[in-house]
Amino acid sequence: MIDGVKIIPLRKIPDERGMIMHMLRCDAPHFEQFGEIYFSTAYPGVIKGWHEHTQQVQNYAVIQGMIKLVLYDNRENSPTHKELMEIFIGEDNYQLVRIPVGVINGYKVIGIKEAMVANCATLPHIPDEMLRYDPLGDKVPYKWDIVFK
């Protein structure tokens, strides 16, 4: 587990009309502040990343489809510096993932369905606040291939 990353199980409340999917409340112990909420979609097999935020905390929940979320601790003063973490989240494993500042993140859509990722960031979008790295480059020591076990 990367220091400062939190994984919070989320509730789905279904009934005959549809479903409510909780994400984040202002009275939750892991809530920090509200900056903006946005939704990002990606098609099966697509990789989005690598991204590193320098000021804002990300709070991800996948409301449709499934992703493999990969985190890499790039903080030199962290006890988990240079550690990797894989988290499979989405419809089949509905949870919120808190990604601290300085933790590089990226995800790959897995399965046969388009994924929709919701992010409740602690700050509104600031164009120069995010660092971008090549998802197939060597900044993060990770290969996106399927690992057969």
C-alpha cells in the first residue's frame, strides 16, 4: 500500500427503478475539500496516464466498466517512495480511491465495456498543475500487459 492512498468501499443501492451509487460526502472522514468533479470515458484497452498532480488530491470512482488503476509513489520523502500499486476498480469492485499529491497515476480499461471514471478533485483544473508522462515510457517502471497466472 502506498502511503496516503486510501481505498474506501462504496455503496450501490439498487431497487426496481434503478440504482444509487454513492461516491463522496462532505461529512466523510476522508473528504478534504471540493475543487471540481469531472467524468472521463475511455474505450476497452485504452491507457490514460501517466499523470502526476503537484497540488490537488484525486478521488476516483469508476461508475461504468472496469479499470486497472496503477499508482507509483514519486515523492522522495515518502516511506513508500518508488513503490507501485495496482487496483482493479469499477462496476465489479465499486470503491473510491484517494490519490495524494505526488503519486503518479494511470489506468487501463479492462474488459469489453467503455469505462466512465468520476474524479472529485480537491482543486479546480489548473492547466500547469499536472505533469504528464508517456504511458509506455520509462518514468514509471510498469508494463501494461496482461499477466497470466
